[in-house]
Amino acid sequence: MSATTEARSDERILQTSPLRKLLGRPELGSVVGAIAVFVFFAFFADSFLRASSLSTVLYAASTIGIMAVPVALLMIGGEFDLSAGVMVTSSALVSSMFSYQMTANVWVGVGVSLLVTLAIGAFNGFMLTRTGLPSFIITLGTFLMLTGLNLGFTKLIDGTVSTKTIADMEGFPSAREVFASTLTIGGVGFKVTILWWLALVAVASWILLRTRAGNWIFAVGGNKDAARAVGVPVTKTKIGLYMGVGLGAWISGQHLLFSYDVVQSGEGVGNELIYIIAAVIGGCLITGGHGSAVGSAVGAFIFGMTGKGIVFAEWNPDWFKFFLGAMLLLATLLNAWVRKRAEATK
């Protein structure tokens, strides 16, 4: 046998076919679904294709996507965070009440809020790794505690279930520019949250695909015991992933605060399921070890198109949850089919 033939038969240097690469992408199913949803509403809603409508859809997608990205990374690492929704509200409440009570520049409150949300994420990760309890139990406990703290502290400090206005405080205009401004492009306004969302997707994709930390995330999600056996810092990786959720909650919380000036202490309950569903629609597996940041962005975009598309089509918005459940089931089935096809082509 010639050297050339031997080289061609060496599996170590065989090139992966484009089809196999395509079928192996976690977000493939969600991209197909997004195209289908786009075509569907473009046909049934006359105003769906307008530039202003696109702006509205992207804004709705970004408010979900900012949290769906770190939640997707956490799910790839094999864990959940049921406290993610109320943590967003906690972030906003800390910024608002600290700034108001201390009569400080609002940026001081923003900084304190960042420390608090990172600490909450670290707490979740620490409790998970030290106790060995399922993340469902750990973060459900955190969810309940934060729900109570949000309401209790707000009523204790402000006397009502909402915060006091901080619109007239120093630093508010500049903070609003960073977290809640509107950029005008071609006569159409686009919220700055879209940029935050795209930046998070880019950074998360780089971490997953180009860094050692990304390899650790996939490893601990696939099999944490095997990962630990080959030297992967499982504890640090999981704590870091939960702190990533805290970072996303901080960004979303500041947008919430500086968009509306005041915060209702009961907001955020139930949003954690929306973030998880967006990640699952985007190709993340419930069992961990598979998914992508881009997929979570596509999942959030599907959310935005569906929620606003129903409005543009002038349908009863009560049907939104039905469409949401149907999309979740279809996306899960499609992702499973794509994985089987990818494995069959190996």
C-alpha cells in the first residue's frame, strides 16, 4: 500500500464533510424553525416586514436573549437556574434602593448591584458543588428566598411594593444611555439592549469554541466525574457559570430600572422558564453537554417573532402560550432528529 493510500485511510486526518458539520451544529433545528416562523408571520401579518416591526421584534428578543445566553451556557454545563428571573428584579431593586437611600450617584448603586448579583450566582454554584444536591433544588430555594427578599425589603425600605423614583439623581441620564437608550438607524429606533445581546452572544461563542474554559463547560456537562478525572476544575467551572447568569441578570436588571425609573418588587417570577425554553429551542439539551450561544439567540428571536407577530396579525394574544408550547415540543423533536442524523453520518 502506498504512503498516499495509507494517509487517506488514516482516520486521524480524515476531513469532516460539510454536511456532517452542518448536521452537527446544535442551532440547526432552531434556525430552520426561525425561518418557518418568519415566513409564517410575513404571510399572515401585513406589518410584520416593516422596519419598525423588526425593531420591535429585536427588542423583545433581546430582553429574553440577554439572559438566555448565560442560561444556555449553564445548561451546556449540565445545570439549571430557577432563580434567574427574580434575580433580574433583585438587581434592579438593589441599584434603585441603594442609590436612593444613600443619596449617591446612581452608578454607585449600579456597581453594588453587580457585586450582589455576582455573589448570588457564586452562592448558587457554591451550594451546588458543596452539597451535591440537584441544581433544581438549590436554585428553587434561591428563587423563593429572592422572591421574599424582593418584596420584604422593598416594603420595609420604601413602604410600598415599588421603588422610589431616581430619575432626578446624579448619574441617571448617563446610566440610561448605557442600559436603556435608543439608537436611530435609517429613521428607525433600535434599543441598546440589542447591542448588549449581540455582544454577549459573541463573547459566549468565543468562550465556548475558542478557549479552554469552553472545553471545560462541555466536559462537565457531558460527564462531570470523567471531566474531574482528567483534571477539569469542575467546581470552579460551575461556580463561574452561575456567576455568568448573575452578570446577565445585572444587565437585564439595569435595563429594567433605567427604562421605567421605578421597579415593581414582584416582577420576574416565571421568566426563568422563558430563558430555559429559549435555550432548549436553540438546541441545548436538558441533560447538558450540547448546545450553543448562537442557538440561544435564535431561540430568543423565535420568541420575539412569535410574541409580536401575533400582535401584528391582530390575533388574540391568549394564544401565545399555545404557540410557545408547540414550538418547544417541535424544537425538541427536531433537535433530537438532527442529532440522530449527525450520529448516523459519522
